[in-house]
Amino acid sequence: MVKAEDFLFRGLDKMGNTTNAVGSNVTAVNVNQLPGLNTFGISMVRIDYAPWGQNAPHTHPRATEILVVIEGSLLVGFVTSNPDNKLFTKRLEKGDVFVFPEGLIHFQQNVGKGYALAIAALSSQNPGVITIANAVFGSNPDISDDILARAFQVDKKVIDEIQSKF
């Protein structure tokens, strides 16, 4: 029942639509798009960035990510776990490679003058992605503004305002 098409994905040559709130687009190639990856423990993504666009803070619960800049300049970083919460960050140029350890919150932002492009490989055929702001402020149903106001040490009105954007 397996066919050649199960091992082929077309489209990484095409720029993704970056006209959104964060100014980036991730084109995933994981087991959902490419069934032939099943059991291989690998996947990849193409990330397009508009000027000053970002791949917002997120985590992959099941994968380490290694990213290479194809075009442009990116500010990248990750934060270690509690209690240190240490930020590791670097500015990357075309040809530079950076690794994000499995499960840690990380981000990229285009800091160049034009569009930027990166390709990343992940150590799972299904790495998962949890975008921090979407998960915290866009949950369904909403996390109580009492809980979030206390956690972020802000007024409930601030939380309501942020939640309204998600």
C-alpha cells in the first residue's frame, strides 16, 4: 500500500505568506505532510520572515532543532529551565547554524533589512509545537484572568486585553 508519493514533498522552494501578526510563516515537513517519515525520527521546516518578523517564542516538546540561515540576518535564542531561566542568544548571518535543545522555549527574529529565510531540521517525525503566547492567552476555554493576572503580576484588564487578541 506504500507508494512513491509517500516519500515526496514539493513546495519548499516557495516563500510562505508572512502577512500576519508575527511576520513569519513556517512550512512544516513532518509525518503529517510526508508519510514516508514515519519511524525515521526526523522532520524539517522552512521559515520565512518579513522584515522584523519573528518566529514567536515556542517549544518543541519532542525534538531538538538545528537551524541554518539561508538568507538574511536573524536574532535567535533560547531560555534554560527554572530556576536559572538563562537566555542564550546570538545574531546569525547567512550560512550560520544554531541549535535549540529539546523542550526549551526559543525564538528567531529577522533583524536584517529585507526578507530572511531559514531551514531547520528536527529530531522527531512529529516534533510538536507550543507557541507560548497562543497557549497561554489563546487557550479554549480561556485560562482565568485571575490566574494569569497573578502569574504575570498585572491587572486583570491587561490580561483581558491580551486575551482579546487571540
